[in-house]
Amino acid sequence: MANVDVSQEGSTTVITINGRFDFNILQEFRDAYSDKDAGSGKFVINLAGTEYIDSSALGMLLNMKNHLGSEDRAIEIINCQPNLMKIFTIAHFDRKFKFV
């Protein structure tokens, strides 16, 4: 079972995905960032507890980036497991997002 946890650390919103990052958490993930003020703070996606991603997860990340107008806003992806990083690299997400 997957879930999305959201926490605030100063002006940074941390979105933690536990379990599977797939279509089943679409609304939860969208809710985690859509109600935030579009002009302030940065976002961190914590994948430490993420065991699986699929193409819908990639789409959700792109939609987030588009929604936030993140050319001038930081979105960082942290604690990415090597098997997930391989998918991000193949999809060229390593050029679209900052991985820490």
C-alpha cells in the first residue's frame, strides 16, 4: 500500500512517497503541492521509502513541474534508490530535476 506524507520545513515542502509511486496515488500526490502558494518555497520529493515507479509517476512529476512553473522554483528529488535512478536517467529526468 502506498501513501504520500507532506511536511513543512520552513519554506520547504517535503513530499514523501512510501511504497509504490504509481497511478493509485495520483490525487494524493497532486493535493500535496496544488494548494501551495505558487510563488514561494521549494519542494523536495523524498523517495527513501519508494520501492517502485511507473510511467504515471513520471507524468505526475512533470505535471507538478508545469503546475508550479518551476523554471524559477527548486524541485529536488532525494534518497532515490539506484534501481529508480536508472529509470529517471533513461527518461532523461536527470536533466529536468535536481537529484540530491
